[in-house]
Amino acid sequence: MSFTVKRTLNLTKYYPQIGLYVESGTEDLTLTYAVSSVANINVPDKQATVFYSITDSDGHSLDSLAFTFGYEDISSIITEAEEAMKAGITS
């Protein structure tokens, strides 16, 4: 499963020859978040960690980012992970 959101993100230009970062405005991006696997489940504390990826509309992606959250029902842990990530992004 996955979900897609539109986000406005800050841009930073990097000049590697001189090691300089310069803030350069914002850009609207459509990003798709997808949980790829469950990394850890702490049953007594009802917390879990999942790995997920982010892909933009041009197909660029970041893989294996981790997200830890509290869950209610272990049988719906992936759905709950996505709902918790989306709530954190859109709030």
C-alpha cells in the first residue's frame, strides 16, 4: 500500500567545489510514500518501526527510511503506519 501527498519543500543549492549551501526558495512536489517492511515490533509498548520509501512524480526515490509509531492492532500495522506517517506530514 502507499499514499500520495503534495508538499511544499524548501530548496537548497549546493556548490560542492566550495562546500557552500544556499537557501533558494521552495518547490511544490507530489510525493508517494510506501511502507516496504516492518523492522521491529515492541508488543508490550505497542510501538513499531517500519521501513518506507519516498518517490517523486519524476521517479526519483529515497529507500529504507525508518519510521517509529504507536499502533493499536498488530494485524493492521502497515495501514496504521501509513496513517500515522500521513498525519505527521499533513499536520
